[in-house]
Amino acid sequence: MPKDALTIYRAACELDFLIGGRIDKATMPNADTLILLFHTNAGNFRLLLSCNPSLPRAHITTMQYKSPETASGTLMYFRKRLTGAVLTGITKDKCERMICLELSALDELRERVKYSLKVELTGKCANIVFVEQNGVIGYALRRISSEAEGKRAVLPGLTYAPPNPTGRVGVFDRDELKARITAFKDVSARAAANKCVAGLSNVTVDELFFRLGIPDDQSPTEAIADRFITAAQELYAAPLSPVVTFDGNDGKPIDYFTEPYKTCGGTAKTYATVNAAMDAYYSALFAAADLKAYVKPLRAAVKTAVSKNKKRLADATAKLDESATADNDRIIGDLLTANIYKIKRGDKSVTVDNFFDENGGEITIALDVTKNAQQNAAAHYKAYNKKKKAVIYAQDAIEKAQAALYVLDGISAELDLCTEKRELDEVRSELVALGLIKPENKRKKDKPVPSEPYSFDIDGAQLLVGKNHAQNDRITRGAQRADTWLHVKDAHGSHAVLKTPSPTEAQIRRAAEIAAYYSQSRASENVAVDYTLIKHVFPHGGGKVDYKEYKTVYVTPKN
């Protein structure tokens, strides 16, 4: 990811409008994130600073973060020292992932003093350090003792020192960087640049080499190093066109850039500023994480139910197989009854003529030595009756288990399609109705707003595609009689409604491609999709329908 010094520098340059602004409030939604509310002539803005090792960042945010009910000692310290302070300057580093906020405030004696807030966005060593006017550390979100091997000490009372040098060279030290790159002999120029350049991520370096048209196997030379360094320097002053790239399949955010990168895939969305792009990226990232956490217990409930029903199905099938020998018990009972005179108590077996065998012959029957002839025959009749009853129960259990697995398979497909909590709430309702999840105790005063299905434009005609059973029912029941209904054949999938009275063949084919994509047959190449007029579709609720007078088209799934 290009969360490098270049990106941080370009984002920090956009924060200059905060200079002269006053900090009205400080909040901490979690232990490694500090949010400062700035009051400026242009309005109020919230600056988010985070030293989370996996997601270090500094940008203006519009997201609403929930604060703890009780303020921590750390937050109380920052509120005391930062509230009312004026931002007098922002120091940026082009080659290190650092920002320094210069602050001025009145102390307890009403004298003007200067502070600084060092925002170190250096990955696993990220930190936010409050430094007093004399250069002494006043506080740090992440304290590092002097005993930590290979790390500088970051503790209140110590003189602040910048992060340990990485040993790399920035692109503005042309001669040194060129010498470092050309010193490599056994690697490509691109690999050499990645190994020794400071401030640029591997993604950015790869993008620059791609733009310059330098082959992957090109050896490092002074000319190539010069071209790379010049191109890298130009990035720091190039016109901004910030983008966030999203996965085309599930819509999850992939990365953000100061300008579009041709070497990175995904669907790009442009933003006005780098700060806006960062905020959108992290908002989408956290939304995806929240959605994943929200759907986790639903998937767990489905998985548990599937496991239980598969076990029931296996047990019932085994019982049915066992009961297949029921007629043998009846036959043996009849043979014993017909040959009672031959059997004496204590006999271990008896050999009799098998009059049930078309070819004749004899059969030897094992006997219970503790029982007489009538009791042995009665035991086999009893086993026969028991197995016949077991067949009925087993067949019923098999049908119920298969029906439950079919429903659960459909719910699992729903969970794959849902992209919002409202949609998942509708699936949760299904699971509650099935008794797989306990209902929530919260009393909701307002009726929940129904979730919205996918909507596509196909040559001027709207196509609605449901993400769950509730949406499928709504779009099917709410369609006009002349609209076209589509569904993948013999598989779980979304209901699709093409809202036009006279669709063209091209519109139906495109709608079928989308309907196939939002189904369990997405990975197949030749998928059968049934389509018919809405007037021939008869919904039963829960996403179940009957339909007639349909046609079938074969398509390759495509979103």
C-alpha cells in the first residue's frame, strides 16, 4: 500500500488551511487515535491522528467515532494541554512518514508557550508524542522503554529524538541515491530502487518504472537511476487527482493514491483532496470490517445448523438402510412359526425349507437359546414392526433435513450478497423465525426502513436484483405484470426484475448475465437463466416462487 512519505506529505500539505485555527476539543475513540476539533475561519474541521501500527494515518475526517463513556487519563492530559491551543505551523518531511504540529497556548500563568505534537506514522513503530517547549517529552501514546533493544526510548521526561534512521536515501539526495542504486549488480534496477529509496513504497516505485517503460529485468545504470529520481521528484509537485480503488466484485476498498496508478487494479473513484480520499478509504475499510463482524454470528448460526442437519440426514439415512432388512425379519418369523415342531428350547439354530425362495432350498436360522420357538418367532416379528415404523420416521427426518439444508443453502447465498446492515437484519429475521438465533431484546420504536436492492440501467431499462429473500419478495410483488422476471435455473440466486414492457433480446441477455452473476452459479461459464413475465410468477414468501410459461437463455455470468 502506498502509505508512504509521499502520500503523507501530499496529505499534510492540504492541512495548511488549519494554521491559525484553534483546537476546541480533543477526543480519543480508542487508545491509539486522537481527534482534534479545529475552529477556523473556514469552519470547524476534525483532524484524525492515529498511531495504530497497522493503520497509521493523519487526515481530516467526517466520520463519527464513538467515544468511551469515561475519559482516560491520556485523554484528560491532551485535553488539558491542547484545548485552546492555536496551530502555528505544520512541518512535513518529504522522505519520512512524519508530521509535526506546532502549537501555541497559554499556560496556567497565562503566559504564551509553544508545544509540538510529533505524529510519527512509521508502521509498527508509529507514535504520537507531545513535546514541551524545551524539547522534553510530555506524553506519548505509545511508551517505549530504554531497555527495548534497537529502539529509541520514548518516555515522559526524556529529550525527544526522532525515529531511528532507516539507512535509506531520499530522492532529493540525487548523487547518493544514484550511487546506491548503481551499486547493485545482481538485481534489476527496479529491485535496487526498492531496496534503497526512502519515502516511496514499493507500489509507487513499481508504478514509476512502469510509466518510464523500464523492463523488469533491466540492470541498474546511472541513466536509469537519473530518470527514476527525476520522475520521483516530480510526484511531489504533480497535480493531484486522488483516487480510492475498490474491488469490482465485493466493493471493498483496496487502496488510495495521490493520482491513478496504472499498475494497480480495481475500480477507481476520484476525490477532491487526498484527505477526502483517505477518509473515504478508511470509512469504507472500517465499514467492511464492521459488516464482517456483524455477519460473523449469522454465518456461525447457519454453519451450526448445516452441521446439525447433515448429521440428522446421515443418521436417518443409516436408519433407513438398517430398516431395509425388515422383510427378512418377517420371513424368518414366518419360517419359525411354520416349523415350531422342529425347535426345542436350547437349540442354537434350526435348518428349515425356505418356501419363500423360488428355487427352493434350505435356510439355517440362528436361535436365542433362552427362548422357545414361539418367542424366537415373536422377536423377529417385533423387529420387523420396529423397522417398518423406523422407515416412516427416517423418511420424514430425511425430508425435513433436506428441506432445512436447502433453506440454509439459500440463506448462505443471501449472506454472500448482502452489503449493508439493513440487509443483514432482514436475513437475521429469517434466522430468528427458524429458531437459529435468539431475537434481540432491544425495543425499536421506529419500524426499520426496508433495504434497497441492486439497481442497474440496461439500455434505458431498470433492472432490480434482490440481495436477500425479503428484497426478492418486494421486487417481485411490486413489479408490473408486463415486467420480465429472471432467475438462475436449479440454483440459489437473486430474483431479477427487468422493468420494461417490451425488452429487447440484448436487454434480456444482459439482465440474465447479471442474474447469473448474483447466484451460486457465478463461477460457471454457461449458466441457464429462466425468464418469464411477472404475471406468470406466483410468490409464496421467503423468496419462494412458482412460475410457468418461461424461456431459458444460456449466458456467462457478468456483473
